[in-house]
Amino acid sequence: AARRNKLANFRTANLSAGTSSPRTPDLILTIGMSVLYLVQRETGVVRYIGTTEIGDGLWIGVEFNKPIAKPDSKVNIKDHFKCKPGFGMLLRPSKLTYRGINCLKILPSN
């Protein structure tokens, strides 16, 4: 029990000192990463990271494992990445996670 307490104290000290982070500092969202869409709890693969005509800022193009998007979307996904109709969506990074890390926190820098 004493060893267990020392380990718990060590972890607590490191967390409070800020030396441990829930994410890897060099982790950057890239094409090909598997992500989770928080709204529908579906997984997919990042196929595009960039700007769109939808709005300002970065958008993430995700190809899902099953159709979840409306094929008659206002935005033509074909302009950004290729996938089967209904399988792709352009989403804000805040709506996605990678291994529990919000994708907003791991966007590539300009």
C-alpha cells in the first residue's frame, strides 16, 4: 500500500506542476487520421483540412464508414475530397475528436 501511495503522490505532483498534459504537444491533425464526430458518435477518416465557401476558418472534411450526410448538401464536397454520396461531411474542428482530444486543439498551424 505504501508503494501505491507514493505512485499516486508522484502522479499528483506531476499533474499539478503542469508537466503532464492530456495531449501530445507535437500531435497535429493530418489527413488520414481516424476521428469521432461528436454529434452523431460516428467515426470517419480525415480527407481534407482547409478553407471552404461555407464560412471563415478551417474546416475538416471527413469520410465516414457509413452514410450519415444528406447527399443534396449545399456544399459540393467533390470540390474538396472524393467519397461516396452521403459518406462525407465538412465539419468544424470543434465537432471532432481524435483519441479523446478535441481536434480544435491539434489543428496544423498556418
